[in-house]
Amino acid sequence: MSPGPVRGATPNRRLGSVRGVSVLSPPGRRARPSAPETSRLSSAAREELRRRLLGLIEGHRVVIFSKSYCPHSARVKELFSSLGVECNILELDQVDNGASVQEVLSEITHQNTVPNIFVNKVHVGGCDRTFQAHQSGLLQKLLQEDPAYDYDLIVIGGGSGGLACAQEAAVLGRKVMVLDFVAPSPQGTSWGLGGTCVNVGCVPKKLMHQAALLGQALTDSRRFGWEFSQQVKHNWGTLTEAVQTHVGSLNWGCRLSLREKAVAYVNAHGEFVEHHKVKATNGKGQKTCYTAAKFVIATGERPRYLGIQGDKEYCITSDDLFSLPYCPGATLVVGASYVALECAGFLAGLGLEVTVMVRSVLLRGFDQEMAERLGSSLERLGVRFLRKFVPVAVLQLEKGSPGRLKVVARSTEGPETVEGVYNTVLLAIGRDSCTKGIGLEKIGVKINEKNGRIPVNDMEQTTVPYVYAVGDVLEGKPQLTPVAMQAGKLLARRLFGGRLEKCDYVNVPTVVFTPLEYGCCGLSEERAAQEYQRENLEVYHTVFWPLEWTVACRDNNACYAKIICNKLDNERVIGFHILGPNAGEITQGFAAAMKCGLTKRLLDDTVGIHPTCAEVFTTLEITKSSGLDIMQKGC
Amino acid sequence: MAGYKEVSVAGYEDFMQAVEQHNGKTVFAYFSGSKDAEGKSWCPDCVQAEPVVREGLKHVGEGCVFIYCQVGEKPYWKDPNNDFRKKLKLTAVPTLLKYGTPHKLVESECLQANLVEMLFSED
């Protein structure tokens, strides 16, 4: 359908006809040679389309809205080609909302014909006007590079998403700046470049999880013949020092990586002051302004506080835990997020007394059956749960490192209150987006007022065409490092590398790294029932007993595996769940299989590796609907 | 002229002594394969990197200490159990580092003037 390459010096880029997929159509729809389409644009759709078109026009030096069979369009394309100018072309007859585009363009330009040409965001006109501009020298003037901006791209936020985007843009030859600044936590903790994951998230968490697992391994080891007489104790200081040394090397690695790619890095807080301009304030209060053609907001989140007496004064959060200069001692963890449970898990695994105070459910948003099983595994470790309570006050009984704190909590079901004394109170009740105080309201970037997150379209574009966002700050997207990195990288490629690929947020695997790990990919049973109706689902499940646990005499019914299959689609696996050792490593492969369209039959046809835990997925037989018992006997 | 003090040492013991002597100061260290009688090192990367490092030293702060450390002959360096590898966790020469911090540059990184400058001028 698309014509051959235009003759001339420079190949022009067809936005609309690469592999027949339109950059402007809703995802997943293939372009067809268009039948005349009546405009049925709702005002929301019109607004959206307008925004996308403006984004296109802002984002490229020359944009030609064309039709592949139109001779005037062809003349214009040849003109630019002969000038050696690269153009971005949208063939309206090859995208299936071409008539809508033409309509919205007509609103923007008061021209309803093609070709419709923009040069450096200026509307030139149609074929005649473009040739006239060429003859008069105006076209050459318009084509001159716009030197108005300091940078091609400024990224606000130097975490997983921000750094991936910035580095990719730099590799594609652009002038890029990263602004990163960490406001100290209420307890005074701060950190270097790299964002939450590197400093106060995934990395230190996994290392501490490993520390706890090693403790368990030491206990198990005796049954495997290891003999040691001394009491094994844990030294918190040794652990945090080792963890922080590694984090420090990662901070340095981020700095090196940016410098090698010539990305300007400023350790300063970025705030929009007007369109295309930010003010950067460093730790000493010095302010400098920078301008850029495009911006990416990747400011992430910080832990939320309760808003009760004593919370900011005496409580710590994950911001503080991984570098805490003293052992936390007996700890109350408030919250039931994966952060809360992971922290409770490794603290208990290191031998500390841990209580978890939960307002309602565990792991909201996750499969609740798995969440409850995970909760039980923590209880078996000695973690105490206070269900259906919320703290109302935190009081200091004694100063110290750690000190002693009294927590008063009220039941959510009645007037009952309970008091407890702990060395440390760790709040893990959720995280708030860092979208206040960065001037978004000055330029009109819309945010969700309730949670501060930024809604974006499937190109990660905000309500302001030259401003994009990636990472935890996005509304409705998984808050995970690999997602942010992928989104950031693909965004840079679309903006500066002429690519079209969008980030795929479907079937993103994730793992909760509690001592007994929980890995999942796809839908929870609740979501699956909602989307597909329960009668259309078949859930296969089993408990399993890892071989390594037999000799160690560990529980034979603690580990659990289930898959949720869609009966209407060849028993396609739409939900994968495993609670067991190494769930993190196991889940990755199955996530890839689900991307390939894994079905129950394919699983059954796959030969298991023996003896492993993962092999249970190749021999699943018992369904929930059968009502058969899966519990194992004896131990 | 930047106000730094240069100390020349050879071998691990000498190096640690120099570090002790300058306790409390900001110490940068450059580890190179040892030079022969004609002043040429057996490590070609070290030879190439040295002028880049010396150029970068011009940006270093007042009162800093720069230790130039010759690690030894090639066979000693290649031994996986030598003191530099085991105790200082060095993996290659040349290595340029700021002692007591994770800030370091290894091998070809030492040839990049912008990275060397970043290491020396870090606050």
C-alpha cells in the first residue's frame, strides 16, 4: 500500500505507514486503505487527538500531513528531499482515523486539504504556499535550527525511569540534563543518585532479604550435617555497612554512566517556572534556570505518614531503615503493603521481634488467597499480626538508639484500643507521588489530586504535549523498576530515534521478597473472575514440599502454586502464582511463556526439571472446581 | 598550581603506611604496573593513562594527597592472591581511586579526561 521510497537525497520517515500501524490510532488496530469515515469524535477523543497532533508538530522539524496518492503531496515531499531535509510524514489515507485527523487539523490550521505542512512548529500551508515560501527564502529561514533551548531534553528525577530515558536520549545524540534531588526524610536520611530502587528500595531490600535467608540456612544446615557449637548471632552494623558500601558503588556507577554519555547531571530540585523552563535549586539554595524542548517527569514517590501525634518525630520508614545506624530491635511495622511485609519478613529473619499492624487486608490489589498464605508463612516465622487496628498516637518513653516507643492503636471495628511498647516503629502504609512543589500547575500538567499521580496516554505524554512522565509517578501503571526503565527507554526512542514501539504494561511479573517468596504474573483470581466470569475460569492448584525442606523438617503445606486459565481461550494461562523458595527466579521464565501465549496444554506438554519446585507447574492436575483436597499428609 | 601533596610508594605495605600517615586527609591513589629502570611500566594502559591523570590533578582541591603506587612486576600482579587484589579489592591496573569511598575508575575509564576530572573534583 505504501509507495516506494521518495527519490532524493534523504529518506523521509513515514509516521503512519511503518508496518501498517498508525502512530495515532488506538493500539492494536491495523491500518487499512481507508473507506470514507464519518467523524464521530467525542469531545474527549477530539481533545486527545488534538493533543497528539500538537505533540507531533512540536516534536519534529518538518511534519507533512499527506495522502499517498496525492500528487501535490508528492511534489512537496520531493522538494524537502532535494533540500536534504528529513521530514516526518503522516499518510492520512493509510491510518484508520485519517478523516478525524484531517478534521482536527482543519480546526488547528483553518486548512482542510492535504498536503498540510509544518516547519519548526510553524504552519506553512499547502503545496502552493510551501513552494512560494521556498522561492521567497522564507522556507530556508524557518528551517534554521531553533537555538532557543539549552537542552533537547531535561529529565526531572534521577531514578530507574529517569536515568534510562536520559541515557537513551544521549546515546541517540541529544543534549540531555538530569536534575536529581533527595529531600531528607523527617529523620534526616538522604542519599545519592539512582532513585528509590538503588538507594532505599529493591537493592538494599534484596540484600537484607538474603541476609535473613542465610540465617535460615544456618539453622537448616545442622540437619544436613554441619556442626558448629557457637551461638550464631547477627550484627546489624556489619550488614548495613556492607549494604551501603554496595549502594555507594551503584551511586558512583550512575554518575560515571551519565558522565560517559555526556549527560549533564545537577544535584538540584527542579521546578517549572514557565513553559519550557525549569528552575533548579541546589542544596545550598543556589538557583539556576534551564530550558529544554522536552521534559520528562520521573520524580517517583516517598513514604506516606499517618498524620498522627508523634509519627514524623519518632517513626521511621523504608527511607531510613536500610541505613539505620543502630539495630531496630523490637519493631512494629504499620501497614500491609509489600514493603511492610518484606521488611517485617527480613527483620524477623534476622532474629528481631516483629509485630505487623494491619488496617484491613494484606497486599491490597494482589491475589488475596496468596496474600493470606503469605501472611501465614510470616506468622510461622514468629511475626505477630495485629489485624484491624490503626495507630492513633506514638509516644516516646525513652530516648536511645533504639529508644522505646509506646504506640496506642484503635480497632477499626469498635472502641477497643490496644497499647504496645516497641524499640522502633516502621511506617509502610503507602507512598505519595512527588508531584507537588515542582510547578506542574504553572504549565498545566494535570495530576490526580487524590494521590498526586500523573495520568498519561499510551505514549507517556501528559496533558502538556512537550511534557512526558515515566515511573512510579504514573497513574494506573505498575510501580516497578523494570517497567520504569522500559518505558523511559522506549520513550526516548520514540522522541528522538524515530521509533514507534510503546511500552507493554500487560502481564508484568512481580515478586514479593518475603522470606517465603511470592511470585506472580497476570491476573489475581479476583480480577480474573471480574473480567472473564468465574464459570469461564479453570484454576489448577497444588501445595508442594521443596526437596530441600524435607531433611530440614520444614512445613510440607506452606508452599503453594496455582494457575488461572481462561476456558474460552484454549485454557490460556491468564494468572500465574507461586508461593515458595526462589519464586523470584522461577517467575521470570513463566512470564516470558505467558507473553508467548502459554496454555494449560503447553504446560502439560513441557517436561519438568527434577527435582525442582518449578516443575510442579508441568504436572498440575487438581482444579479448584473439582473440590479435591490438595493438602499433603504427614511430616 | 593545585595545592596537593604527592607521595610515591611501591608495594602494598608502603601504600598502607602512606595512607596511615595521612589519616584525616582526602587521599587519591593511582595504581600502576611498576616502572623499569628506564621509567617505563610493563602495563601499556597505565602508561597511556598517566598524563590524563596528571592533567586531572590540576583540578584537585587544596590539601589533598595523591599517592602514586607502583604495584609490582607483572607476575606478581597476575597472581590472584596478591595483597592489592585481596585486601584492597583492586581488579585491574591502572586504577584511580579516592581512598575510603566507592569512587574509582578502572582501566580505560582512566583514559577519559572528563571522568578523571569528575573523580578529582568530587565534593
